[in-house]
Amino acid sequence: MRVLPTERFLPNARSGEPMPDSSGEQPPIVRRADLVAFALTALLVISIIAVLYEAKAFFLPVVMAFVVGTMLSPAARLLERFRIPRPLAAVLIVVAVGAFTAFMLGLISAPLVEWSTRLPEVAARLKDKLHVFDRPIAMWHELQSMVGGSDALTPFQMPKADWVQPAIEFLSPTFAEFLLFVATLILFIASWKDLRRTLIMIFADREARLRTLRILNEIEVHLGNYLLTVTLINSGVGVLTGIVCTIAHMPNPAGLGALAATLNFIPIIGPVAMFVILAVVGIIALPTLSAAIVAPLAFCGITFLEGHFVTPTIIGRRLALNALAIFLALAFWTWLWGPMGAFLSSPLLIVALILKENLVPAAAPQLPPE
């Protein structure tokens, strides 16, 4: 019997059956439905960001009140144990926080007011101190001339104060925003128990209710611990900075310590800004550059120990935030909402991490190890 060529490779194939088409179309790697879902999700995210940016005057005070109110809810629950009604507890907490904030602002603003009356003198002293850089600047100018640079370096000039008014407008909220924040904060703390119950009872499924309760409890506990821990740590940083400034004979060490504690609430940017402030104040107030760099270098040591040892040890590793995630969140929320957005970046990142841990199951498919 003669064997056909195809039967040599397919011995079990029946006579007359067509061969499988090896060149048939494979299913697409990315389906059209996935592309449509991705495009709709991207458009939704862009729309939300645009709304948050354009309606900053409304959303920033409200979100700020929600986050701060969640942080302060454990304090209200503690006052309730002493038979203080929750609405009264909310008012007492907001008044206490406002008094503490006013005290810190008083410590910071006192040297600013004093220095603002001596701006010409301060500018002249800073210009005299910076003459030490005349020789490096001249050498750079000669090098630029040798390589054919056409832009001549101009003599050092003190920056104009035209930026002061825009900076104040950027940093300070309007009275309407402040009033909206305070009113929302008091009402949120006073009604947080009822709001939690409403959010939980929205779902009909028992498992969904338990998941919602677990998420709300974790957010409240972790944000409350974050505020308490960070406040204590930043207060310690401020006290140590004030002691260092006193030893280095810096002017107004109490104000500089309060400023260090306040700026340390803003990750990355706050310590860098404080280092620059200490360096400038030291150059202006102290007679030599070696004496001027003592306080900035000591502050670098304090923030290094705080950022790499104290904060990770006290807060713990469960909600340890990736440095890149912190930086990107800081950059995004600062661009979106300014300095208050920078303050909210870490709490909002903690909330996002808690939602991810509870809504994305741990048994989800994972990438294989490298």
C-alpha cells in the first residue's frame, strides 16, 4: 500500500480529513474591549484631576478637613469616654489645634517681622559676606571667555522683593477657604460615627460590610497614629534644632526650631528648605562661614537620623512607604494643591495603600520571580 506524504507525518490522521491550518489567526494579545476600558479609565482619571485642579478652592479645604478629621477622631472618642458630648469634643479639639498652630506661627513670625524691618541692613551684610565667592566667579568668567562664551557674568545683585507678595498669596489660603475648612472639620469630627455607620450600611452583603468596616478602622487607626507619631518626632526635631542654634549662637533659636518642626511635616522639601534657611541666616548673622555652617550641618545630621532610623522604627514597616512613591506623590499633590497638597501627600498615600491591601486580594496572580 502506498503511503501518502501527509500520512508520513500524521500517521493517525484519517483519510480525507483536512490538515489543521498552522497559519490560522492567533487571538490578539490585547483585545479591543481592554483598549476601550483602558481609554475610558484614563479619561476618567484625567477628568477627576482637572476637576480637582479647577475647583481647588472647594476640594482642598474639604479633603483637608476629612483627612485631619480622621486623624483627630481617636481624640474625640477619648473625650467621649469622659462623658463629653461628641459635638463639644469636636469644638474643643479644633480650638486646641488652632491654639497650638497659632503658637507655632507666633514663634515663626516674630523673627520674620523683625528681619523685615531690617531688610536693607540684612541685604548689605549678605552682599558683604558673599564677596568670598568673587574669586571663583572671576575664574569662571575667565574660563567662559576662553571658550568663547558671549554671556558676561554680571556682578552680584541682591534679589528684588517682588516675589514676596505672590509667595504670600500662594502660601496663605483665603478667608473663605479657611472658614470652609474649620466648619467642615468640626462637623466631620462631630458626625464621624454616624457617617461610618452610613458608609457601612450602604452595602447589603455582609462580607462587603465587614470589608468596609475593616478599611475604615485601618484608615482611622493608621492616620491617627501617623499624626501623633509625626507630630512628636517633628517636635523633637524642632527642639534639637533650637538647641543646636543656641549652641551655634544663631539669632532667635526658638523661632528656627519651630520653623524646623513645621517644615518637617512636608517630606523631602521641608528639610531641604530648612537647611537653606539655616545656611542663609548663619551667613548673615555670624561673623565667619565656618561658624555659619555649624547649624546647617548639625541639622543635616538630625534629619538623617530621624528619616533613616527614628521614623521607620517608630511607625513600623507595615505601612512603610517607598521613597519613589513618596516623591511622586509629593510632586503631584504639590503641583495640584500647593503647600497644603504637600502636607496631604503622605496621608493620602497611606489611604491608597490601605485600600490596595484590602481591595486587591493577596492571592492575586503574581509575576514569576526573576
